[in-house]
Amino acid sequence: MFEKKTARIKQTLGNACVAVHHVSSTVVSRLCAKPTLIIAVVKEWSLSVSSLEKIGYEYSGGFNIPFHRLFSKRPPFHNINLHIYEEGNPEVELNLLFRDYLHAYPKTLEEYANLKSELVKQAFEPKTNNEKVS
């Protein structure tokens, strides 16, 4: 699925596209995963939002992160978050390093997987009367 989506993203971004990376938990074995996370790196942010919307991505803004744009596709057919960064943005390297670190260190991967599972459980556990909901 990633290869197919990547080809379409590259085609849509055209010459502005420098690279496309798969960085989500879905690319790291033994991790529960949220939507597939794809990072596209562009030379500069000259891409109009409408070109990605034409291929089914919904624009969600930049979440106050400089030189960042977020798009998504949701079920029933897809569950993808597409982050677009300008070339040289340190967030790209940070995401790649984290993904690669988890691949290289199985013990850390196991600890991270356990933490993710525990946080999901906590998020969906009913709150007692003594606990404050934040």
C-alpha cells in the first residue's frame, strides 16, 4: 500500500518532491499502530492544497509547526496521515532517526511498544469518581 500511495504522492507533487518516507509504527514490526504516517519532503512550499485534495487528501493545517502541512485520508478505504515538510526541516531527520533507532534496538522497541499499549489502555479506561478528567 505504501508503494502505491508513494507513487501517487510523488506524481502529484511533481518536481517539488525531494523524498517520501514511511515513518509510522506500521513500518516497525511488533508495534500497534495508528494511521500510516508518510512524510513528503518538498523543495519549497509552493504546492497548492487543492492538488493533494484532488487525490483524496484532506488538508488539516500546519498545527503551528513552521514549514509543515498535514493532510489525511480516513476510513473506510484509507487511514493515512501525510506530513509535508520543506527540505532541511529538522523534523524529517528526527522522525527517520526515531524509526531507525527502534529497528536497531529491540529492547527499546519492546519498551516503547509496552508504553504505547499502556497509554491506549489508560485512555479508554473508565475514570473513577476520585480521578480528575483532564
